[in-house]
Amino acid sequence: MTAKTLSAIGGENIRLDKFLSNHLPELSRTKIKKMINDGLVYVNNTYAKASLILEGSELISYTIPDLNIDITDINAQEIPLEILYEDKVLIAINKQPGLIVHPGNGHPGGTLANGLIHYFNKLSDVNGFLRPGIVHRLDKDTSGVILIAKDNITHRKLASQFQNRTIKKEYFAITWGVWNEPKGNIDNQIKRKRSDPTSYQIDKEGREAITNYELIKQGQYLSSVAFYPKTGRTHQIRVHSSSMSHPIFGDNKYGGGDQKVKGFIPEVNKELIKLLNGIGRQALHAKKITFNHPENDELISIEAPIPLDIKNIESKIDNTNG
């Protein structure tokens, strides 16, 4: 799929589907409506309906599916899912690394969505059939807690909390290098790269992105860090951490992979390469989420245990220092 962004300037008082139709003449109005209904269009980082009337100041993000591949249904698949919490309106899953959240071009199956419809009879459909119950997302190789709504009322209430930034999230990560301060705030706008629509970068013209951090364990080459994102931009923690010259360990896209090993003495180089090969992904985990329950407004916290591949690296931070 090809992901792009578009400013709604000039779209005042125009329906979202009509605005996109005017700007994407290569696509039919029917195809655009299907993209919106399938949850492939965001307005200000929120899923929107085709009938939404634009104000002209919004940022529209959209993904054009391969025109030769048309996913018309999701097959239920028996995918192992670790349920952290469940009641009559919501579910919390500890998503394993390597699991894509929903189907797309090149990934018609084997996703979290395929597993969800296998195990649960009723899920929200606010975001279209491709994203049953899915309120928010995690990157493929990021593990941890993700919330699932069983009905549309619950979904909208949770989505509202995300939009209003009342949901608190805590991530655990292994990063490269020595942090100058034990805690701090990263406040840098993020924008999608024009040269690579799957990547993001710090940009003054980008969208607001705020991440607080606190050092857990400091090493000479690696450190463990808790991140507390206040906004929910795509790849936010990965981009912010990299912007501080401390990319996430194993994150090849943002400078934390094999290229970071160069220049160390042979003994350290050997150990770092061994750790990188052992994890095979970015060492980032969505550890905890705290929110108000959609039914009774009671504050609830759900925590996903740190996986062994990341714990193994943290346990060797001191040893790697030599």
C-alpha cells in the first residue's frame, strides 16, 4: 500500500469523500468511499466518515490499496493471543512482536484482526471491517498491551479518551548510548518523509508530538528507558528517541540496528551483534495503559509483562559495559 498525507486547505464545507475525489482523480468515488469505510483514511489522526464536512485546516492521511488486490473479507484464523483483561465491553491483548494489527496489501491474513474474529463473536466496526474492534495500533515489531472494543459505543468512548489525551501510556525500551539527563521531555513535531512514506522525521512543519522519558538503567553503550507519550503519532517514540541520538536498540529504520555497532572495540562489537541477532526487532514494548472504563468511568490500569527478549538485553547492560 502507498501511504500519503494531504492538507485540507481549500476544502472548507466540502465532504471528505468529495474532497478526496477531487484530489485523487485516478480513483473512482466508489473506491474512495471504500477506502474510508475500510479505515484507510484518517482526519487529524482520527478515523472519519465519508460524510464528514471539512473545515479546511485538517490534515488527511490516507492509504491507497493496491488496485489489483481487493480484500473483501477477513478470514477467522486461530492465532495465539494473550488476553490480559476482558469484560463484556472490552478486551486487552498482549500483542506479540511480529504480529501485524490488521490486513493490508501483502498481508491478507495472519494479523491480530484475523485472530480477534476467530475468538470473539462481537467486535466494534467503527473503523471498517478491516479493523474489527481495533481502537489504536502498535507497530508490527512493537510488543505490548493493545485495547479492543466489543461494541461501537465502547469504541467511541475509548477513541475520545485517546483524542483528548486522557489515556496514559507507558513504554519500556532499550536505547543506545548514555543519556545526559535522568528524565526529560521531548517536544518535537513529526512529519512523514516525502522520500519514504513508511518513515517519519522531526520537522517544524509537522504535527505536535510530545514524549516524556525517565532513565531506568544507565550503561556505557545501552540503557533501559521508560517512555510516556502524551500524543500518539506514528513511530513517535522511535523517532523522538533517535532524535536525541539514542535510537531504540534493534530499530534499523531509525538508526538503531547493525549500522550502530561500527566503531566499537572487537569484544564489545561481538557482544552487541549477538544481542541484536538475538532480538531481531526494535526493543520497544507497550508496558502499561491507564484509562477510564467506558461503562463506569472507573480508572483502570492494564500491564503487559516485559518480554524475555527485551529483559535478556537489559540484564546484560552492565556486562556489555565490560
